[in-house]
Amino acid sequence: MALEQVLVAGGWRDAKAKSTFHAEDPTTGETLEGVFPISEWHDCDDALNAAVTVAGELRTAPAERLADFLDLFAKKIEENMTALVSKANAETGLAAVPRLRDVELPRTTTQLRQGAAAAREGSWTQAVIDTMANIRSHYAPIGPVVVFGPNNFPFAFNGISGGDLTAAIATGNPVIAKANPLHPGTSKLLAECAVAALAEAGLPPSTLQMIYRTSKEDGLRLVSDPRIGAVSFTGSREAGLRLKAAAESAGKPIYLEMSSLNPVILLPGALRERGQQLATELADSCLAASGQFCTSPNLILMIAGDEAERLAADLAAILDQRPPAPLLSAGSLKGLDENVHALIASGATVVTGAEPIVGCGCRYKNTLLRATATQFLANPEGLQREAFGNATMVVTAQDIDQLRQVIGALEGNLTGSIYSSKAGDDDTVYVEIASELRFKVGRLLNDKMPTGVALSPAMNHGGPYPATGHPGFTAVGIPASLLRFGALHCYDNVRPDRLPAVLQNKSPNPAMWRRIDGNWTRG
């Protein structure tokens, strides 16, 4: 079987590789067709050289052309929907319908089109003009961006098609995508759509490049190379921190999305009013995609009492009734089992599940663990280990004060949800709890599970460490997500004809917002 080619330096070519890998069907464990290369440094080096060359061209490329590419890419993805969904389903085990075809693929094309609109409109540049001092500034392209895509979203967060790719291109940067090894065939099909869109839009072929896999050493070398502008990574904390150390040692900005427990706090009034309903909502959220969402609720906090015990029992019964869905890979199965048992070793007890299902592919029993707040506070680090998959843990506190202590001991998370009484019974307690939780999470929710991440300009898909590497940035929400790949350029007393178009007195686009002498205006 022929070795698949990499997309480097303007086209598909044979990789410089000594090792290969295959994708597997996680529902059966069987090897799928296709042999993919593990690239050596030569491929990375060529990709970097090509990216530097094309970065210079993209800095002067019209925003309209960048936008055209993003729109065309979305269209190509839709035209190839059947093949893409089939391949992604085989490689990830995620349901073809509705998950891949009706939810994730439209999400991917929507964010591509949102990126196109932002590129055309131009307000993301945040142009500031001080006419008295004759100083002007704006955000401009940062340079080649390396994108490491995760395993759990083969379309919407894929390095070659996802939100980071969209943001990097919309801001005028070339991208080197490092495909996730769990869905290489899907990434190849997406890259083929991208290549066709680049040609039709008239952008240089090296605007996008893709390598399937590298050694860990070459990955670290790639993110610390002086030729890159920035890096984005979505994945495990262990891998993310290694990349962070390498990038920062070279002074390179790196945007990370790593681990998050996404605590859900159920206040007493909410439990009294609708405890059974909340148990069902929790089960739905915990088991969505077999718990393999970055916003899956891994920690449920309650005040001890009859209602809390009833909800825990109802939740366990629902988890027992529902058939476990496949995890993404054998590695995911192994990691989930190891982390569940690490939580047990740290003091958690098993209510249900906590073991693999033998002979059924990559499946794990739906798992519920329990601990008291006293146990949690005695070992907060051990009991905050992320078990990525269909597992969650209930922690019960003696009273509100102890619940606040637990929240105070939390690490940073992407989300935090608080359910309270609709009649207002929890309002006083809510104020205390919310003020404690607010600075522990990027997105605070009320009476809503955290698993949905809307494509809204107000969305924050970020949070304090270790959820991400920096609490000031988001991976979802255009135009805010574009700023990760911008560099702030300032012009002091520069002659008018030498200024970028967005900083000249006459705006290049009447729809663009600029701050002129302290006022935001479209003038």
C-alpha cells in the first residue's frame, strides 16, 4: 500500500520519513486503510522555509482574497460532505448523524464564513489613530502559525480546517497544520478541499501546509523555531506543557487549550425544585460524545442532604441504563482508566462503572465517582485529575462555607455552571458562590450545562490556567479569536502615503470601526 504524501512547500509530495502509522476504527479496534508518514525534520524545515516566503506575500494580500479563500473552503467542504463524514465516522467512532453531518460539519463551515466576514470588514485590526500626536497603531499578521489539532473534533478544531486555521488565515498568516494521528484520512480530505480553494481564490499554494505526525523531539523543535510567529495547541495538559516550555524558551507565543473539569454546582433550591430533571441533564451532558468534549462536566458540587443523595442515585441509575459509546481510540480508553483509578487512589469511591468493557472496541463503563468536600480539600490536586471520557465525580459539602472552600481550591477551568432555584430561594447563596467561581472559569453559566459552545462573537472558549495557557484569549468567538495571531504595529510620525490602508485618514472600508482621537467611528 502506497505511503500517503504530505502537503509541504506548495503541493503534495513524498514525505521524508522512516516510520509510518495507521488509523484505527475505535468501534472495533481494526486497522483502517491508509499508511501515513511520521515526518522527519526535513519536512518541517521545508515547511518553515515555505511559510516564511509566503508570509511576506500574505502581508500585502487584499483582505478580500483571504475572505474568498475561507468562503470557498467552506463551500468545498460542503460539496464533499458525504466522503468527509464517512471517513471521520470510521476514524473516530463519532456518530455520522447527527453529530458529524448535522452538527460539527455545519459548525466548521459557519466559522470559516464568519472568519471571511471578519477579514473583509477589518475591525479586528483595532486601528487607533491619534491625530494630534500623529501616532497610529493596529493589529497586523504575526507570521507563520503552527496549529496542533485535537482528537475529539475532526472538523471544527482540525488543524487544517478548524477555528485556529480560520483565525490565522483571516488575519493574513500562513498555517502549518499538524494533523491529529487519530483521524489522518479525514485531515487529508480536508486538505484537498483547502488546496482546491486556494487555487480558486488565487492565494499562494504554500499558504496552507500539513504534516501528519512528527517525533516528540521534532514537535518541540518546530514550536521553538525562530521562523514561526505563533502556535496553537488543543490536547492534553502533559503535551501542552511540554510545547509551552519549548515555545516560551524561544520567546514564541503559544495558545493552549488543555484540561478542564467544568464544575457544575447544584444549589439546594434547584435540587428541591427539579432534582430528577437535573440528573437527566447531567447524564446527557456527561455522556455527549462519550464525555469527550473539552467542556464535559467532570465535577458536580452539592450541599449534602436528602436531595443531593437522591440526585446522585438518579444519575447513577441513568448512567447504568445507557449503553456506553466508543471512545476515540485505545489510547483514550487506557488514559481514561488510568485517570479514573488515580482519582480512586486519591480518595474517590466508585458508585458505578470504573472499568473497560472487554471485547467491544474502545468502550468504558459509564462511571460515577464520589468524594466528600473534606476529602477534596485534603487532596485537591489528586482529586482534580481530569478523566477525559464518560466519567464524572460528585463532591458533597457539609454547608455553604465548605462549598466555597472547595471552589476556592479549584484550578482554572473553561466553564463553571450554577443551578439555582427559579423561585429565588438560592439568590443570597448564589451571590457568594458566583463571586468565588467567577475568577476560576472563563465562561460562567446559569441553569445550563456547559457542553455547548456557541459560535457567538461574545463567546469565551478560554479560561485560567490550566484550562488554557493565558486567560486573556479565546479559541472560539470571532473576531476576538483572531487577536491571538496578530502583532500590534505602531507608526509614529510616518508619512501618510507610507501608512497601511487601515491607518490612513480615509478608511479603506466604510464598515470598519476605528478609534480616532478617542472615539470609535466608521468615519
